[in-house]
Amino acid sequence: MKSFIASRKIRISLLILVTLTLLLAAAVLPPTPQSALYHEFADQRSYWGIPNFLNVISNLVFLIVGIAGLLYLKKGVLLSRHQPVATGIEMGLYRLVFASTGAACVGSIYYHWEPNLISLFWDRLPIAIGFMSLLAATLIERFVAHWLTYFVILLPIAGALSSLYWLWSELYGVGNLNFYIAAQFCSIILILLLVSGLPSRYTHASDIYRVMFIYGLAKLAEIADQEIYQLGNIISGHTLKHVLAGLAVYFILRMLKKRALKPSYEMNQ
């Protein structure tokens, strides 16, 4: 028991250290401006009057998965013994994850229809909120503390602020992506650390690894946008990124559908 408590304390200390390190790095490293070449996607084909057609249409996967998640969380099954969320704050956070996914569809369609800094902001805003909401949900599933409820509510707000700060910095000629990058990748690292070292109150908690793996593939596809498109001029890496990222969110929904409260937690209710 003592070794478990010691290990838990070490893991929590590591989480705090990683968070502080990434925030410090974002604050002290030179500003990272948005590259002007970012808007030059490999596949710029237009069909039926829709510019960047596949990059626009592929965003519908976000809308479908987002709506599916919201509808599932609305079902009465949540009141059953095997409810996938045990508290109201968890319900709200997962709803925010799926709502952000649906909003990402709208924001990304706007951006790919007319690529510029303002439309890119509306693309990135729901992504940052969604990632920080997932981090908040992962935290609340592993710690039972009243004060934590107030803390996790701040995480989606912090995600939104990271996007707002980036846009502000661009409009005022500085251009600094550091905090937006930190918000996204800090949330991924912290989720993986939480799942690997701290037990959840639910079964199937390790399914989040599949989510992160698929999202990692999505980021690789984004980086290899041109190379993937040149394989046959059929689909670009960025279009594939949309499909894979939507699939990653689907596996969050699948995790919620599969999981149940652990018996040890049910007995304490």
C-alpha cells in the first residue's frame, strides 16, 4: 500500500513538472509565428463551386461524430448502473468534447473555404477546447476532490485563451504559436501519463491509447500532406488527417459505450 501511495505521489509530481516545464518553455522560447506556407495545401481542387473540395467535405466526419456523441450522452442509459460517467462534471466535459468536435467541422470548413488567419482561428479554437476538455475529463476520473472540479473547468478556458492569444499575437505583428502548441501537446502528454500511472474509476480506460495513436497518425498525415497526395493525386495528407482525427473522436465515444464503473467504486456509492 505504501509503495502504491509513493508511486502515485511520484506520478502526480511528474504531471506537475511536465505542465510547468511546457508552460515555461512556451513563455521563454522565441515566438513561433504562423508560416505563410501553411495555407498552401497539396490538394486545391474545386468541384461544384466548392474550393479545396476534399479538405472542405472531409470535415463532415467531425459533425457526424460530434452529433453521435452528444446524442449518446443524452440517452437514459446514463442513469443505469453501468453509466459511462459518474458525475455531472464528467458529463459536461464529455459533452464539451463532442460539441467541440462538431464545432471543428464548421470552423475547418470556413478555414478551408477561405484560408486566412481569422478563419484559421475559428478552426483551431474548438480543437484547443476539445483537447483540454478531454484532459479535464481524464483528470476528474482519477481524483475525487471537491477543489478539482473548479480547476478542471479552467482547462477548456485555458485552451480557448491559447487560441485567442495566438490570433492576437498575429494581428499585432508578433505571431506566437507557443501557447497553442503547449495546450495541445501538453494535454496529450498529460493524458498519457494519467492513464499509464493512475487508475480510473472505469473499465476500458486504456482505450484512450488507441485514440491517441490514431490522432498521432492524423498529425503525421498532416505533415506528409504533399507526399501522400503525390502517391496518386487522389487524396491529400490533410484530407486524410480530417478522417483520422474524426476516427479518433469516434473511439472516445466507443470507449464510453464499452466502459462501466469498477465494482470497487460502485460499492463506495
